[in-house]
Amino acid sequence: MQSPIALNSRTSGRHTARGSISYHHMSTIRLVDRGTTVSALAEPGGVLDLDGLQYTLIEIHSHAPSEHTIDGHRADLETHLVHESAEGKLAVLGVMFDVDEGEHPIDQFIGRATDSPTMAHLERIVPTTSPAFRYLGSLTTPPYTSGIEWTVFSQRLTVGREALHAFAESYGPNARDLQDDADTVVTFG
Ligand SMILES: [Zn+2]
């Protein structure tokens, strides 16, 4: 199955169990200009606990506008936090942001800020208690690897207007088209 897809809260099944999502350990993060996006690399990486499985945070990058849609809504920005388990299984958290005035924690991750974001910032860009869509999809950039465990939070956060504008000017639009989701099993809760 390929990503992104149109997510729909009404037609998705329910999770059989509410997953738990939390980060442990401190990590330093540095921003790298990848040409198509800004990539924030975690060194050596926070540990994500997803349904009892441990994943290491590898990197964080963003797309403007959002790649997934939720109930027909496309957000201004979608941030992907890419994780890998010890067995090489990939899990991506997707977070939606709508533009707002002022400065917001996500701004640190999409700009060329002189101060690198920290784990403290990281905790403020992941709405860990929000309901989320879960499905098996793919990376949305080459090599489009499938078998990726996706978690896309339905709660939208906010991104600063100036930061988003600067990001979109350098990298946008950098969202992959919606993919055929006819055979994709999505749960929500
Ligand atoms: Zn992405």
C-alpha cells in the first residue's frame, strides 16, 4: 500500500486497543537542508514506545501542504517523524499544522533557526494524546518503501505564518499526490 491517502474518521474501523505513544531519553537534533525539505536529524535519537514496541527516532521533516487529508481537509503543513525498530521496521508519526499568527514550536523544525530544536521542542510538536489514524503504508518519497506503520494524529497544531511562508518558498509544494486507498485498512481512535 502506498501513502499518502485520504483519511476519513467515519469510515475507518476502531482500534482494538488504544496505543500508547511516548518519547524517552534526551537527544540533540540538528537541521539539514535536503533541497526538497528541511530534515532534522536526531542524534542518537529519542526512543518512541508505540504499542509496546520500541522505535528509535531517525529524522523529522515536513511537507507543505499536508500529504494526508483528514475528512477532506488538507492542512497547511504535515510533519513526519520517522522511526526505526531494532528489527528495521519503520514507523512514521504524521502531525498536521494549520497556519496561525506568532511563533510556534514547529517553527524550529522547518526553518534555518540558529538554535537547533531540542527534545523539549519535540514533545510540543507531537499531540500524543490525540486520536489517530493507523494504517500500513509507504514512504512518500523515493524509494517509496512499503510496510511502513503510519500513525496520523487527527488533532491539528499550529505553525507560525512567517515560518511556514519561508519553508513553502524554499521547498513547497512538496507533497506527494493522494494514492489509491481502496485496499488499505485504516483504523481510528
Ligand atoms: Zn514525509
